[in-house]
Amino acid sequence: MIDMIRVDSRGVHGQVMTQWVPKFNTKNIVFVDNKTSTDDFMSEVIKMAIAQRKVSGVICSVDDAVKNQEKYSGLNSAMVVFQHIDNLYDAYKKGFKMSSVNIGTIGGGPGRKVVAPQVSLNSEEVSQLKEMNDNGVEIYFQTTPDYSKLSFADILAAFNK
């Protein structure tokens, strides 16, 4: 069962492993990123980070995530982590089923606007998330379990200020 779908530009890191994994008692992490899935070195780094918490890990491309969603849904307590919103959106458009998505840390940069602590978005990402939200996928923003959830409406208002 997939307990959580998350987007975090830092991938699988300390907050995911020390806060989100225990919250859901996660046993399996599926890390989805097209670039990382073809980078043997980065894949090994992520697998080592996941293994330290005695959690099983799979690193795959968007196409593999879509193709294997049923298999991943059958795992005992799984978390799917996308590194980028565009990968999440691509998976959504290709049929990856999701009812809610947690948006975690998304770094800043040129063309990006800070919309919440540790979250910056560009207009393309806002459009992608809006489409998903308008079509029934709950998009919420929460960097760690002890932070309050912010709705997509809250983030959209902050982006449009």
C-alpha cells in the first residue's frame, strides 16, 4: 500500500528518513527521478541512505514507476518520493494513480517564488499542480510532520501576491 506520495527536491534525505518514515512506519521507498535512475553513483548513495533505516528502496524512472505502480502499491507500507514536480506531473499524465501529494522542500532559484518556508515554485509547476488539484488530487504542502499543512489554495494565493 502506498502510504504517501511526496515531492522533495532534496530526494531522500534526513527529514524523510527521520521524520516521515517513522510517522508511517514505512518499509519501502520508491524514489522516482529520471536522471537519478540512470546514474549508478547517485542511485547507490540513495540506496545506502535508505538502507540505514532498514527500509527497502527502489530507484526508478517515471515510466518504470507508472508501469510498476500496481507492484509498488502491493508493497507493505510504501512511500513514493519524486525529486521534481515535473516528474510527478509526467507520472500523473501517464496514469500514475494518486489521491493526495505532499509537497516538501522545493529549492529556490531564478524564476522561482517563495510561497512557504522552504518551498519555491515557478509558474509552470503552479500550473501543473493546479491541474492536478482541480482534477481531484489533494495537493498539500508540509515539509515535516510537525508543521501545519498548507492547502494548494494557500500556496496559490501566496504565489499570486
